[in-house]
Amino acid sequence: MTAEATLERQGIDLAKRRSLLIEAGIVAAIALFFIFIVPLLLSGFRLSLMGRFLSLAIVALGIDLIWGYTGLLSLGHGVLFALGGYAIAMHLKLQIPPTASSQLPEFMTLYGVTELPWFWQPFYSFPFSALAVMLIPALLAALLGYLVFRNRIRGVYFSILTQAMTIIFFNFFNGQQKLINGTNGLTDFQTFFGVQVSAPSTQFVFYVVTVLLVVVAYAFCRWLTSGRFGRLLVAIRDDESRVRFSGYDPTGFKVLVFAVSGALAGIAGAMFTLQTGIISPKAMDIAFSIEMVIWVAVGGRASLVGAIIGALLVNFAKSLLSEQFPEVWLFLQGGLFLLVVMVLPSGLVGWLRTRGLELFRQITGKRKLSTYPALEEDPEVEHERKNLGD
């Protein structure tokens, strides 16, 4: 490699590092804003909602990873979400004071259970429970993904299979009254590391942890999708047959990304459970899994930021509409979704990147047409433009 080519490559690498540093600074500033400023602006109730919706943003990131980047539309992420919630809830239910009349969760004594089931016993340990939050959904997603992807099942058939998974798990968990309290789910958590779960100070700690986990999840997904692995995922999404003919086996990559998405869903379910105080089979309902996909569609596929924005925007809109218009809010919500799909097919972030940016340039008198807007932000294209001329 010549000295000139080496300098050129160094310039490109420097531009990419500068871009990543700017993005990291923006993410850190937003995280600090949510931790220190948002609690001052919102009431206790609204802050509690914000924490729950931020936990939902984590599962939205996982869905964007497999749907937006890999083209796998999962309609069963509610199961993975609920498994993470049940893992942390089982640990909380075993935090029973020594003075209690029974050392079993209260619902078990109601159904005549006299001995703690074997699969409950490991959840006395918090490290095991924390690992289970991620590993159980990830292993289930990996197993299902392997069985499906090795047979080259994709598209709508994959979506139907994930939807069938929700029906199976929903009915199974509903029927387990003695083991996991069936349709009532697990609730009435008392202590966590010796402090009251429902105390405002404890809930604020959960909120801060959720903000940090959103940042970590975003950074991890950004790292996965920005390099060669991310380009391969996009290639699988756009033309899987060509990827296979190029010498790659898409099965392993799809199983891996589905497992990562499952782990993110489990983390989201655990943080949601800690802040709501309950987890039940209702989280495995098909409608909830479809809602998760809608969040990503509204925010914008294959953008990551759009997944977070969509989760927060849709859930806050749902909360406000149900409060202001309790009788017709479902119709308003449905109309909002139809409007976004018909007018903004690329989501809010997609619209801002294309038409929104162009509209801003027209308003400010700095209109700049571009056939491929994404190339305008590419450091390599910018470097070539400076050297070769626009």
C-alpha cells in the first residue's frame, strides 16, 4: 500500500472515529437528561410510566435488529419478554422474611403445595436469576430459530410460527395455577436486596438502571449493525439467496441475531416487571407482540433510534388517549397507526432523514437535492468529494 493510500485510509478512519465520538456524546447527553432533568419535569406517576416505557424501548431495539436489519418479522416477542419477567419475579417471590408462617410463595399454600418445586430453587440466587433473565429467552429464540432457519423457512411462514409460539406458551402458563399462579401471574413483591420494592427511592433506582440499560442496548445494537456483521444482516434481508451463493450460510447469523433479540426482550421484561410489580401470561398475548412491531414501524425500521422513539411515543400516546378519551381511545389509536403507515411508510425517523430534511432546507433556503441521501453522511464519500471534486 502506497503512502498516499495509507494517508487516505487514515483520514477515513479518523472521520469515522470523529462521527462515533459525536454520536457517543449525544447519547451520553440524552442519558444524563433522562436521569437528572426528566425527574424534575415529571410527576411521580409520569416518571413511573417513563421507566416502564423505556424498558419497552429495549425490546423494540431487539425487534428492530431482527426485523429492520435482518428482515425477520417476529410476532412472538411477547413470550421472550414474559420469560424475562418471570425469571426476576420468581427471585422476588422467594425473598420471604424468616418470620413468615410459610417459606413458600403465598399462592402455593393456597393450592396445597407443601414443597417448593425443583425449578424454583435456583432462583434463590440473584446471579442465577439475572443470567436466567437473558439466557432463557435467548436459548428459546436460538432453538426456535435453528429449527426454523435450517429448513429455510422465512417470510410470512416465520411470522406465523412465532405467533403460534405465543398461543402455546400463553395457554401453558395460564394452566399452571399451582406452579406459577396461572392466569393471575406473579405479583405482590416485597423486598429486593433488603429494600421495599414499591418504595419511591427503589423505583427511582429501577428507573435509572433502565435508562442505563437502554444506552447499553443501543450501543450494542449500534456496534452489531455498523460493521461487517451489520452489512451481512442487511444483505440477508435484501437477498438471502445471493448471500448463500456468495459462500455464507445465513442460518447461523439469523440464529445468532434472533438469540440476541431474545436476550434484549428478556431484559426488557425483567425491568418492566420490577417497575409494574406484576408479570402474567397476558404479556404473552398476541396483541402485545403485534404492538411491539407497531412501535418499530412508527419510529422507523433499521434506525435503532426510531425503535426507541416509537416505543416512547406510541405508549405515551396510548396512555394519554386512554385518560382523555376512555370510550373512543382505541379508535383514535387505530387511526393514528393507519395514518403513520399510509403517510409515513418509513416511520418518523425515515421521514426526517429524507422529506423532513429536504423540507427544512427549503424553509431555510438551503435546498440541496440528492439522489442518495444516505451517501451525504458517508465519511468515505466526503473524503473522495474533497479530493476529486464535487
